[in-house]
Amino acid sequence: VVAKGAKFVGSNIGSIQDIKDMLEVASKKNVRPVIQKLPMSKVNEGIQMVRDGTVRYRVVLEN
């Protein structure tokens, strides 16, 4: 995970076992997040998109 620069964000919905089960299913089914990638040079554009509510799901900034 660290080598790929991935980040896990916590949630207090469901038990630890629920999360383990969900991650196992996601792994087996090759589930991938729906994201919009932007280069780091467009960080301000990404922030504005979040503020305007025009981002669908998540914005990921890439170096």
C-alpha cells in the first residue's frame, strides 16, 4: 500500500469484522475506487471543484 502511495481513511460505520469482510470481497472482486486524477499543478482547480460540489466521488492529486 505504501509503495503505491495509497491511503486508508477510517470510518466508524460497521464493526472491525465488517470492514475485514468488505476488504476481502473488494480484493477478490478487484473493486477499484472511482476517482478523478489531477496533476499537482492543478491543486487549486481541484480545491475549487470540491468547494463548488462538482467533484464526483474523490479528487486525487498526482506528482
